[in-house]
Amino acid sequence: METLEELTHSLGLTPGQFCALSQQTGGVGTWLYLCDSGRCWWSPQVYRMYGLPRKAELTPGRFLDLVWDEDREAVRTAFTALDRGASYHVVHRAQAKGRLRWLEQSGRYFPAREGREPYLVGVVRDVTRLKEEEGRLAARRADLLAVTAYLAEKHVAKRLWPERMEYIDEIPKTAT
């Protein structure tokens, strides 16, 4: 079996270019954070998801400023778990170029070893379309539940008060 380096070289690509194409195709981005030095790297996809120029300064504080206010504590808690050696998964909102985005993040902590500082590795995926569809489905479900409740009530009413059916049959015409 050929290595990634051999295959990408045969295409005139570096492994880094291949990874960038893969991320773009999959709608994901990756990041790396060095815990002791505070140095950080984001793939071009992550910059796009957050609506930032490629040369924007990256710090944990700057990142948290990008997170929707109501989601900030959940993200902070997830990253605190990383500091203790756990992996994490969190979905949060961010305002990117005037548009609300839902972003799903997963990350993992790697401890210091052999003179290397501890670091965090993460993946970001834009799940905005999924969240929007979930909202549409929830609204449809609520509508279906209301119709089901109405029909069940009408069925019971027909059985209990057949003499009032002319009133019950008029309900759909007046209901909003």
C-alpha cells in the first residue's frame, strides 16, 4: 500500500494541500493549541467558519469573544475539561460576517512528553444547516401534535355530545 506522501506527490500535492482539500470537501476545519506557550494555529476552514481574516490574532480570549454569549459558559466548561486531560465535544453559536452559525467542536488533550509541551488538537464542523432543519422539524412536530390533539378532542366530543356536533363541526372554520 502506498503512503499518503507517495500518492499526494504523484498528484503534485503536498500532504498539507491534501489535508486542506479534504477539510474543504468535508466542511470541517482543524486547530492546534500549545498549552504552555499559548501559540495557536487554525486551518483556513476554521477562519472561514468564524468569519475572520487569515491573519487574525488567535488567543483563547479572542476565541471566546467569537462565541455567542449564551453558549460561552458551555464552551468554557468544555475547554476546562480538556485542561484536565479529557476529550470534549460542544456545539455553540457564533456570529460570522453578520450570519449566525452553529459550530460543532471536538478536541483532545495531549500531555507533555519528552520535552514537548502539552497541546490540544481539535476539529470544527459547521452544523448550521442541520440546526436550521432541526428547527423546521420541531415546528412541524408541534403543528402535528396540535392537529392530533384537536382531532382526538373532536373524536371524544362526538362520542360524548352528539347533539352538539353542529358546533364542533364549525370549529375548524373559526380556529386560527
